[in-house]
Amino acid sequence: MSNAPMSEEIFDRSEYERTGKHLRYVERALPKESVSVLAQEVVKRLAFRMPKSPKSKHLPTSLEIDDFCAALRSPDESAGEKIVLAAQREGAETRDIYLGYVVGAARRLGEMWEDDSASFMEVTLASGRLYRIIRGLRHVLASDIGKDRDECPVFFTLVPNETHTLGIEIVTDMFRREGWDIDLALDMSHDEVVARSESRNYKVILLVANSDQMLGTLSRLIVALRITQPLAHVVVAGKILTHFPRIAEITGVDAVIHRLDSAVPTIKGLLEAG
């Protein structure tokens, strides 16, 4: 990760706003328990991404992290973002912002969850706002997260617990016949899929789900993949699209594929878009 000071130009404002809109749809579309699982996923993926005691003279103090967590839980939707941007204006380096504020807040929120020092609603709200901030920082974070990984254009995976494999196998074969380098994951757990996604740097990740019971599972996987692959285009295909016509808004994915004959041009278009 670059040690240069972060500028507001680096903060992806459009992605930050888009993620906020997506989270509002999620809260309406998913039951309370599923929303809680998404919040826990954010905390888990962020809290353990970096060493517990990074060496730096410019990390926020414990009190400053407490203040940041309070801001994330406050009525002011943009209070947490303001603290991060204020820190960078005062000269904080991007690595210190991530290690100090983002990772530090994730760990603190996890502790609050465990000891019940904050309510379910407070921690869920704070986790969602923290997720928005890291989406805003995605271009900064990607250089470090993807370091030392080889490049691969596409990763196809069946959503965990999904049993219908024929569709994804047909699409994979179709792409491979045209000479595409495709990684395919079947019959994997949530953590196994996420770990597999971290093995290479993917440009596009295609998730296939069919059952109407898979919306929560799909949403959780997308959140995890947005953290492990900040710049990847995430695409959804499968019969779940007939159950949830507005699934792109609910999950925040970049594209959906309704028909087999649109798979290649859709993914090719995303790759060409960068």
C-alpha cells in the first residue's frame, strides 16, 4: 500500500455513494438476521487483514479510534467519512488511515459486538458505514491487496450451498472453447470461495445462484469479495434473477446475465471498461 498522503481525488466518491444506496436496499430486502451477518462479514474481513501491531508513528490513538467508532454510529451519516478525510488533509498516510482507522474500527466494533457494549443496530449501522468508506478507498487499497498476485481475467463460482451446477458448467465450457482463461469453483463453502478469490487478481467475478433462498448467501459473498478484490467487476447470473428482478440494486453488483448468449459480450464489455 502506498505511503503517500491520500487526496480527496483518490477517494472514489461515486462508489461510496453507490454503496450507500445498495446498503439501503439491502436493509429493506433482507431479514434482520441476514443484515447482521453482512455486518459481521465486514468486521471479520477487515479486522484480520493486517498485523495487530503495525509499526508506525502516525496511527490514531485508542481514543481517536473510539471517536471514529462513535462517528460511525452517530446520526450524521457522513461523520466517519469526514474523520478519514480530515486525517488525510492533516498529512496522514494512506497506510496509516487503513491500518489505524479502518482496521482499528473493525476490531473495536467486533469487541463491542462480543461484549454487548453497543446495540445490534449500532454495530450494524457502523459496519455498513465502514464498508462504504473502504469502497471509497478501493483504488488505494487495491495496490496492496493485489500485490504479488498473478492476473486472471475471470473467476466463475457457484454460490455456497447452491446445488445446480449445469448452468455454470455450460458457461465455463463456452468461454474456454473461445480461449478464455477461466478459474471455476464448485461445491465450496463461503470461506473457501473467498480464499480462492485471493489466490489471483481477478478482473471479473461471476457468481451463479438459482434458488430464491440464496439472496442472503449471495449478498454476504459479494460483501466479502468487494473487500478481497476491491477493483473486480462482480456479476450475477442464474435463476435467482427471475425471483429478484432488482437484484443489481439489492446486491450492488456491476452487471447481471439473464441469457447464455449475453454472457461473453457482457463480460468482455466489463473487461474493456477496465
